[in-house]
Amino acid sequence: MTKKKVGFYWCASCGGCEEAVVDLAEDLLAVLEQIEIVFWPVAMDFKRADVEKMADGEIFATFINGAVRLSEQEEMVHLLRRKSQVIVAFGACAHMGGIPGLANGVQREHILDYYYHSGPTVETNGGVEPDPELTRKEYGFDLPQFYRHVRALDQVIDVDYYIPGCAPPPEIIKGALAQLLAEEPPPPGTVLAASHALCHECELNKTKPAEGIRIKEFKRPHQMEQIDPDTCLLVQGLVCLGPVTRGGCGALCIKGCMPCTGCFGALEGVQDFGAAALSFVASIIDSNDPHEIERILDDGIPDPLGTFYLYALPKSLLFQKLLAGNGKKRPKPQLQKMKVEA
């Protein structure tokens, strides 16, 4: 049997998705009977030149994790798109922009100022910031440009499939590989996870009251004296996004008494995960008084951006409209390619 060539690449992410591949443990040996890894620079001695030498389409599938923030990352994903038959957005950062995408809530200049000038542990060294043009002219090497915005992978190149999660659990990875290697793979654009909400696979779902959940006070996990592992976390006042999050993870966080934060992304047909999450949370507040509602939200959810858009800010409709330009027709959110200002 001819093995199919597979690549892995890491953009702006924490490295957890790379660890997730290793977490396949002995199952990785079974996978390697079907594939040949031809590019995985974080784990093996591969160089960009190795990819450039390949014929277009020579790689069967490349799994790209991480968001796109640097010019080098953008160049690499375009190269891998050309050399690969299939591109898989691997993990929440590639899928939706992920936690790195929260940086879109801060101006680039403020980020650079903090890390090179005003941060509490910074030795300014004369206030020098990285300068790609200067290093090229004076020292003969290239530094990547730090773009103004973070983008999800399908806002830069066409993506064929998505594997969600932060990081994707081993069972999801194994199932996705099996589907991709099948004689009849799923249709392009498929998210290779469950199509139902996480609540449908959560053991605590049966503890929800029949009349529905009504909340007078939201709490954060550290504010709880004790979290009851046998009662729905929402009922206990924790902001759990399981009702609006795609299932497939086995409710691992909830089994650890931590609420779902939405790393598997939106359900089918939902264009803006954060808006759906905010709408759901607002619907279970037990009050019709505007001042009381404001107090409940301010006291229990002090960071709404980080709560509802923890993984999905670059894919929010408002942010896409910002990048597309005022007054222009809003493009399709799934496969829009974003132009960036360097």
C-alpha cells in the first residue's frame, strides 16, 4: 500500500496541538502505517526548502494549527496550500483564531509598547523595537512583519476541513484521520466533530430543571466554595457555554468541574459564536429589570470579550466587517480571505 504524504505546521499557537498528535500514543504507530510524514518542523528536521522542492499537490494533507499573525506564517500557509491536496485547520486557533485572536481587541502599537517599553519586566535597551527593514539592510537577514490583526486560517487560504478543540482530544484526531483516509471523505468544509451541542453528551444535562434554567447571579469558578460535580454547572451559576458549543470532546472540562469555554466552536448554521453565546446567557437571566440585568452581568461576567469570544474573535461578524471595510457587502464568513495592513 502506498502511504499518503502528510505534513504538520505550527503558526501562532501554544504548541498544544502538536502535543495532541503525540497524545495518540500507540495509536500513532497504527496511523503511521498509512501515512508518511514529510513535513513537521517542530518534531523533525524539515526545512522550508524541503517543501519548496515538492511538486504542487504532492502532499496529500497538511494539518495547520495556530492563527496567522506574522508575514512568515502567511507565506508558509500559502506555500503549503499550493503543495497540498487537502488543508486541515487543526485546533481552535486555526479554526477560529483562538486565544491569540483576543489580541485583535488591542492595537498593535499598544502590544509593542508593552513588550518592548512599558512592561514591568522590560529592560528597554534604548527603546529598540524589531525593525524588519533595518535588519534586512544592516544585517542581511529577514524578520517577519507583525501584522495589525490576527486571522483564522480560512481568512488567509482555502481550508478543506476543520478539527476543533484546544487542543483536539485524541479520539477526535483519530476519527478525523479515519474520515480523511477513507475512500469517500466528507464534503469539503466539514468540521470533523459532532454536530450536536455539547450538552447532549454531558452527564449533567439530566440535572437541569424541567422548567428551564433561571439565573440571578453568575459566579466564576474561584468564587465557588465548592462546585457540585453532580449538578449542571449552569444551574450552579457558572457560565458554561455547552448549550451553544459543538460537541465531540466528551465534556472533559465539565468532568473536571470546569465550565465549557467554547473551544469546539459554533453549531452548524451559526455565523458568530460569541453572539450566540451572549444571546443564550442573556436568555437565562431571571430578571426583566434593566438595572438588575446590568448588575448581574457586570458582577458575574467582568470580561465579556474574553468570555464569549475567547476563541472566536477573528471570526466574529463585527471584526470581519471591520477588515472588509465600511460600506462594503459583508463576505461569506467561512472562507473570506482577509487583507491585512502590515
